[in-house]
Amino acid sequence: MRTKLATVLVIPSLAFMVVAGVQTSALIGQATVLDEFADQVALGQEVTTLVHDLQSERDRTAGNLAALQARKMTANQATADIRQYYVAVDRSAAEFREAADPLASGDAAWQVALNRARDAVDDLPTLRGAVAGGAVSADTVIGNYTRTIDALLTLLAQPSPGVERPELTEMVLRYVELARIKEIGSRLRARLYAAASAGDYGPTDQVELTDLRAQQLTALADFRVAATNDQILRYERAAADPKFGAAVAMEQTTIATGSGEAKVLEPFRWWSLSQDRHDLLRQVETDVLGDAVDEAGARSGDQLRQTLLVAGSVLAVLLIALVISVMIGRSVARSLRELRRHALHVAQDELPDAIERLRGVGHGVPTIEVPPSTVRSMDEVGEVAEAFVAVHRSAVDLAVEQAVMRRNVNAMFVNLARRSQVLVERQLELLDELEREEGDPDQLANLFKLDHLAARMRRNDESLLVLAGTESSRRWNEPVALSAVAMAAAAEIEQYPRVRHEAVDNLYVVGHAVADVVHLLAELLENATNFSAPFTQVKMTTRAASGRTGAVEIVDEGLGMSEAALEEANALLAEPPAADVAASERMGLFVVSHLAARHAIRVRLVAAERGIIASIWLPPSLLAPAPPARALPEPPARPVLAAVAAVPDSVTRELRLAAAPAPRPGVPQRAPAPALPAAEAGAAARARRGLTRAEDVLKSAGATATETGSTWWSRQGGGRAGGLNGGPAAMPPAATGPGGPTPPSVPITGGTMANGLPLRVPMAQLPPVDEQPRPAAPVPTSRVEPDPEAVGSMLSKYYSGVRRAEAEDSDDLRRTINQEANST
């Protein structure tokens, strides 16, 4: 590789240094001189334009000052008349500065002339200010303007191609002589226009006019000597123009003769005729200067072409020297380019695409082929290409292994979570049976605690399903009130008595998202209660937000979080990360993040004055109109209204005490209620049972699954989606025979997949827990006993009002204690 690179670089470098250094240095210098000369001649176009406009401004200003001093014109009239010439001069001066700036690096003589011309043009505002004040005479104005024009004409004559090119020097002299003819004619016009505007000649005007006429004749003779025949013909055609002749004839009348005095001209007629002659001379000047610009550009182009021709010959020699190097280095360069293209394609396209495909694998890992390298050389470049392909293949193999591992881990999560769900559900069913048979209030309370622990264990199983990317088995088909969803979430946590809920607006959540919203709110409430003092309350408010969205706000009074921790938590909530070791440490936020991303819910934590505020915004797609009202079902032998009416007041008091907040240190507490009789205590415990499971709260807030077709836990024969608090199930129980429970005769499916196979409903085919049939309870004949579970369902809405009232009482009590403490 080193030999090849040395061959490619050393031979062309030596050839270029020997040949190019000798042949091109002189040609480049000559081309540079002619290029600068052409640019300087081209600048003459801007110079002559500025001189032409300055001559008009000078001549008009001299006449207006003469008229002003003779009191034939007011100052305002003079200023208004000359303003249009100021505009033209300013525009030409700006163009001159813009064209002259790149040419400031010429020789010393050129730089001096250019700086003098710039300074003279920059002094024009001062001269105009003096004219506007009327403090100067026409002769002074003519002299000052003439010095500015002379500086520009000196710059016009400055370009020099060198003594070895006299023909180009003669070309410059031609347009310079014509510009002087035009300048002398302009000064004659200025003198005559000033005398005409004043109405009389000054004491020295005739002397000045005679001298200017002599200078004009001399300049015209010099031009005829230096100009070409074509340029002389152009001047003669301009002089033969009737307008030119009329101006000359009128000018002749101002020459004093022996027969009379010089005639004073009519100012406006003289200005019109002399302006026409001035414009004709400007046209001739433009043509002559254009010839010079073309000639200078052509000479510069010829010199440049000659330089390029010589440089081309040098390059030909150089190319001959490079042929061998190119033949040797071509294969190396092609191999390196191909290797670079292949490496970039693998790094930017193939490898990221393969990883993305493997990341989204759900049912099997696809086979990913790594193509061989496109570099076929047998040198070191080819070996590097093969090594890169090997690295690519190893990376893909590692990504496949990781994908298989992730899929297996997710499958294990799902399998374990499903198994645990089945066990928890069977445990809940067994607890239901024990609760219905238990009469001891203390034992019944312990059973309800176990019931609540089992419900929380079921939520942990659902969290595993969320992290594994699988949806929950719980379903609710009808829209459910957001307030009921919030209460159901509170029922899913351990410290639910500390949650105070307030529903500001009547909103409903679509049925398919109810389970996930309950789970999301329950995780946030769990965090709020776990990280705040046990004697404080957690406030949850549901309301409508802007943009037809729903908002839920959870406020706790805990220790809060640092700004860095808040930013980290909000970043996690905004974009759900992949499940890793950190998920086990912060399971709640991980689950909330994944659930929020699944339904486009926005969750953000904000630091409050005390504690943290969790704000949840439900998108419009999760909100639904209120479902049609349906009456709650009535059990055949125990009407719900009779059951509610039969609950004694002591049960109601016990329910309020069960929902009251925990005692706080230093705060006086109310006297405890007297002990309840066993029957009433059992009824109260069973009514409080409605606060321990989310499905009970949701069912108590709406119609039964039998009427609506909604299911909360889609499991056959003993599922929890049935009637109100242990009523009829959503699906009929499987038939039982002497040998135990038998499976349903018709398999339960959830539709058909794309391949035509039936879609299995999770846990729908499982039979209920084996148990011995119990004898039917005798129906009482004397009076109707109240159903405690129906009472709990009917009073679930009553609990929210009780809690709000207790919160208000607690606030009043806190203020009273603070006042007494301050007074003491």
C-alpha cells in the first residue's frame, strides 16, 4: 500500500514542479497586468456616467444661483429645481463606489488617483449644503464642481498596460480627449446659463468664455489626431445633427463682434438646446469608451488564452507522467470508494433496519441474510472489506439473539402473569364464598382485607402484561363515567380511604379503554399515597379541559421531588422506554408510561407548594357521550329499594367511620361510635366491601353486564363481570354433573384470525373452581331480609359525598385548632 501511494504521488509532483514552475510564472504575470488594465478601463463607464451627471448638476446649480442672486428665483424654487439632479448624481456615485472597491489594489499611481476621486465625490454633500444656504457665488460653485470632475477625469486617464503595448495607451488617450471636449463644452454651457439666468454678463465672463472656446478647439484637434476614422465619423455625425447645430448657432450669438455686444441668451431655451448637444456628445463618448473596453477585454482574453495554452502543454506533460500513477492507483481508489459506500450503507441503512425489524418481532424471528462484500480486490482493502462483513454478521447474530431473548422473556412474563391471574381470580372467588357465609364481623373484615390484597396482586399481574406488550383481559364495552373510573382506581390501592375525589364535569370514557385508564390512575394514586404522610389526604379532581379533552388532577402533600428527578420522570412518561432492570425499581412510572402511549394520554408531574401534582389529559378519542340510562336490576326475592330502606342508621355511621381519614397527631378526634350489633356490623362490612374492588365500583355506577353486554373479567362461570356485587354472571355457568364440572358444549371464541383459525378468548374455557354443591338457602316467609352487597352497591355513590363533607369538616377543624394555638 505504501509503494502504491508513493508511486501515485511522487511522480506527478516532480513533473509539475519541474515543468510548470518554469513555463507559467511569466505568462501569469502578463495575464494579471492585462486583466487589471481591462478592469480599470471598464471602470471608465461608471466614471463617465458620474461626470455626465455632475456636469448637469454643476451647470444647473450655477444658473439657479445666478437667478437667486438677481432675485429672479426664490431659494425654495432653486432647491426644488436642482433636487432631481442630486438624485441622478447620488445613484451614479453609488455605482462608481461599488465598481471601484474591487480595484483598490492596483499600482501606486492608480491608488492615488482613485483615492482623490473618492474624496472629491465624498465632499459633494458639503458643497451642496453651501449652495442651499446661498452663501456662495456661481463662479465658486463652478470652480468646486470642476475640481471634482477633474479628479474623475484624471482617474479616467490613469489605466496603463505598460510601455510594451503603445497601441493600448493610444486607445485610452482617445476617449480621454473626447471626455475633455465634452467637459469644456459643459463649462461653456454653465457660464452662458448663469449669465442668461442673471440677465447680464459678469465682468470676467467674456474672458472665461474666450479661453474655454480656445481650449475646446485644441481638444477637438487632439481628438482628431488620436481617434480612428470610425470614431471621427461618429463625432461628425453627431455634430451634423440639427439639435447640435442649433446649440452651436445660439452659442455663436454670445461672441462679441465689432458690430455689437455679446447677446444674453434666453435661459430655458439655451438649457434645452445645450442639453441636447450634451447628450449627443455623451453618446459619442459612450461609443468610443465601449470600443476601448472591448479592445482591452479582447487583449486580456487573448493573453489568458495564451497562458492557458502554455499551461495546457505543461499539463499534457504532467498527464503523461500521471498515466502510470493513475493506472496503479485506480484500483485502489475504486476499492476504497466501494468499501466506504458499503460501510456507510451497512451503518446507516442495513444494520438499523435489521435491528428495527428484530425489535418489533412478535411471533418468530425472521432470517436476516448478510450479503457478501462488493469489494473483490485481493489486497489489504479487500481484507478490510471481508473483516467488515464479518463484523456486520456478528452484529446481526447478536441482535437476533437479543430479539429471541426479549421474545422469550416477554412470553415468560405473559405466561407467569396469566397463571397468576388465574390463581388470583380463583382466590377472589373463594373469598366471595367465604364472605357470603361468614357472620362474624371481625372475621369478615379480615376476609375483606385479603380480598383487597388479592385485587392489588391482580393489578401487579396486569403491570407485567403491560411491560410485556400485552393488553389486559379485563374489558368494559359501554362508556363509563370518568368519576366512576376515578373511584375504581382508588379502590385498587391500599390506602383508598385517604383519597378524596371531586367530579367537576360529567364525562364518560369509552369502554375499551376503561381498564387501562383505571390501571393508570391507580398507579399514580399508589405513588401519591405511598410518598406522602399517612395523615394527609390525596385529592383527585376530574373535569373537562380545552379541546374536548378530559383532565384528571391528583394532588398529594408529600415531600415532593427535585427538579432533576421531575425532568427524568416526565421524560420517562413522555416516551415509554424498553423494559430493563430500572423497570423493577420504578414499576409504576414504567406502567403509566406504556399505558399512556397506548392511548395517546398525556401525563406530567409538576412540583406543587407541598408535594406533587400529577396531571392527566385524556384525548377526545377516549371520551364518549353518555350511554342511555338503565335501571339497576332487582333480585327476585330481595328488592334493592327494600334492602336500602332496611339498612339501620348505625350501618350508615359505620360506613362514614370506615371512609374517614386516619387520625393525625396533635389533632383532636371525634368520639368513636358505639359498638354495633353483630348483624349490623356484618351488614356494614359487606357494604364497605364495594370499596375494595374496581369492578364493583364500576358496576355500581352503571347498568349490569347482563343488560349492556359489557364484561369486566371475561372468564366463564364465576367471572367477576356478572351482576351487581356477585349477581348473575355475564356468561352462564358451565353445567355440572356427577363427575364434576364439564366444559361448555360450544367453544367460546373471539372471532376469526386472518389465517381462518378461531381467536381464543383468554380464560374463557376454564371451568369454575371445583366445589361441593351447597343446599339452597331457605327463602324467608315472614319478611324480606336486606341484601348487604346490594346495599353496598347502592351506597357507593353516597361514599363520595360523605368523604367530601368530612374533608370540609377537617378543614374547618384545622382552622379552629390553628386559631386556638395562635391565641394561646
